[in-house]
Amino acid sequence: MFRQGKQKPRKFNPTFFDKEHRPERKIPEDIKLQAFSLVQEGDYHQLKTFMLENNTNLNFTNELGESLIHAIINSPNESLSEQNRLKMIQFLIKNGSSVGALNKNN
């Protein structure tokens, strides 16, 4: 049964709820450059191995504001097959890369 009458509102510690729940981790520039380079080369296995070995967060952008997914989609590498692009994008999404990331053009 429900209690009738006035109930005291619950009080929450504001210092707890004001904190970031997911601390941002700084990604070294050399890791970012290598990841974007591997995407441009189009080697899925090297990208996967590199990211797993470095245990890095996949939500980062380059100086143009592009994520790794943007880089895969916009890659001028004609030898990069659609199947390989798809495999790399699926790997990135499964490992936390943001699907809704915007670049400077959006």
C-alpha cells in the first residue's frame, strides 16, 4: 500500500551527481596519427591489432574534427573494398566509437 501524507523529498549529494560519470582519457597524438594512417591504408587486421594492443578509447578526432569512421567513409584509397570498410566500421562501433559524431562540416 502507498503511504498517504507528506513525504520528505529525497536529497542527493550534489557533488556526486555533478561529476563526470565517464572520465575523459587523453589520447596521445602519436596514437591518433597511427590510427588514422592505418585507416587510410585500409588494413583491417593491422587496425584491429593496433587498437587492441594500445587499449585505447576509440572516440577521438583529428584536426578536422573527423572520427575514424569519417576517415574510413571518406578515404580516397580506391583499393579499400566496401567489405573491408564495413569490417573496420563494425569493429570501431563494437569497441565504442561514436556513430553520431559530427565533423566540422556538419
